[in-house]
Amino acid sequence: MEILPPTDYNIRRAGEALAQGRLVAIPTETVYGLGANAFDPRAVARVFEAKNRPSFDPLIVHVHEQAMVEEVAFVPSQKVRLLMARLWPGPLTLILPKRTELPDIVTSDLPSVAVRLPANEIAQAVIRAAGLPIAAPSANPFGYLSPTRAEHVARMLGDRVDFIVDGGPCPIGVESTVLDATREPFTVLRPGGMPVEAIEELVGAVEIIDRRVAKPTSPGQLPSHYAPRTPLYLYARGALAGLRPRGRAAALLFEPESLEALEASGSAAAFAATRVLAPNGTALEAAAALFAVLHELDAGGFDAIYAERLPDAGLGRAVNDRLYKASEK
């Protein structure tokens, strides 16, 4: 495993490695992805092996331009073209009818494929250098915390990945929103970095699927996912005030007002550590910090992490989704 600064030379190296069937972790605006040639079944199989990912969980295919979508999928409607035109590049994954040329291992034998055009210019450059679509789930062991920095990938995957292109911290910090566009009304299968409200402004009301899904039809649908090894307990916003945790515990709070309430209730002293996701009180800041803070707390030797929900709108919905999936049920 080698960590590469994103120079022109290294981007060409990474692209050539992908074309040759090797695994390359690339930065995106959401999280780091573990990339493989989407048309190379052996390379894609290495992704499942490296992540210890179940074969029934499909992968997202990443492209560097809209024209590349046609290599893996059909664009079924003008509504889909509108979403691509207005919200790409960006943290929106579209479920589209797949082309038969795409190996079934990528889509877990489903008739559809998840496709995304990331906003990160380094990711686009690597895919352009490879000259082909890249299948890239998050670059972490299956079910564990997603990586938002190159060092997260290196620590969790080590020599299971050939190269890591270091693009610095991911600015959004939660995975993309996944939208099933194969039938109407469109359905959000995973809340994420693209607010549902932005989608509805363009195509009208969408449905949001129940998160308690056992067999996924898109990436990121399993009910337990993105989880630290330390048990995490999820509470309503403000509910940690007055709580008396057992053992050595950490509190994960949304904003400074939550910390003030915790201190006013006398509960702050019962926690060995407190962390505030959004010092400025925005869901965007909370989303960007979420996985990095969870990595920190997970390495802190705590008996438990007690987290509070965010307001359930915009990116707050995506953060709540990740916290729910990481929590003890």
C-alpha cells in the first residue's frame, strides 16, 4: 500500500493501476472510495474481499462525466436528465437500468446499477486517467466507520489496497444520497449528502424508504452499518441532559447549546469526554465532522458513546441515518 499525493504523475499512476485491475482508494466530496475497474470482475471481486463485504450488497459506479453513464446504464427519462444536469457533479447517486455489458458482480445480479459523478476534482481526474467507469464503495471494512481521510483508509485496509490518493479531508463527510430513478415516484433509498429537498425542487415529491431493510437493493441500505466497535446509543435531541451513563462514556452532541444543556443539568461530569459536531450549529458542519469524530471516540477506549439526533431535515437527515445505523438496536 502506498499513499500518493495528488500530483499529475500520481494521478496517471492511479488511473493506470485501475485499468490494470488494481485497487485504488480515491477521495470524493463525501467519503473515500475503494475503486476498481467496473468492467473487470476479478478486480471487483477483490473489492468485496478487501472489505469483507457480502456479495448481495451492490456497488456504486463512479464516472468523470455524464457521457460515461451511457457505458453502464440507460437514462430512462427527462426527469433523470434534469437531475444529472442540475445536481451533478455532486453527492447524488442515481439507480438506473443497467446495461448487460456491466458485470453482474457490480450490481449483485440486480437489473439496475447505482451511478454517481463525484464533485471532487481529484476523483474525476483519476477516473479520467483510467478511461473507464470505477466501481467504488467506501474504503473501509464492511459495516465499519466510513473513511473521510487517507489515514483512515490506511489504518483500516492496509495492504488490501494498492494505492491511496490523498486528497485531504472529505468536505461533506457522509455518503451520497441514493435515489431510485427506475420507476416513479422516485424513491430515496439512502439519505445522504444531497438534501432530499434539493431533489424535490426539480422532480416533485419523492418517497423515502424504511431504513429497516434486510436485503438491500442499493448500497448503504442495511439497517446496521457505518458502526464503531464501541457501542453507540442514540437519543432524541436534548435527551442526554440528565442522563447518568454507566462506565466510561463519551457524549456526542450536535451543537454548543446541547453542551450547555448537558452542563446545566449536571450530567456533563458523568461523561469522560464530550464532543460537539457543529460548533456553528449547522448540519453541514456536523456531517463533515461525523466520521472523523466517531473514529476518534472509537479509539478512545470508552465503554459506550451516547449520541443525540439532529433536526431531521436537509443534511441532518443524513447524519441521523448514519447514527441510527451505527447504534445499538
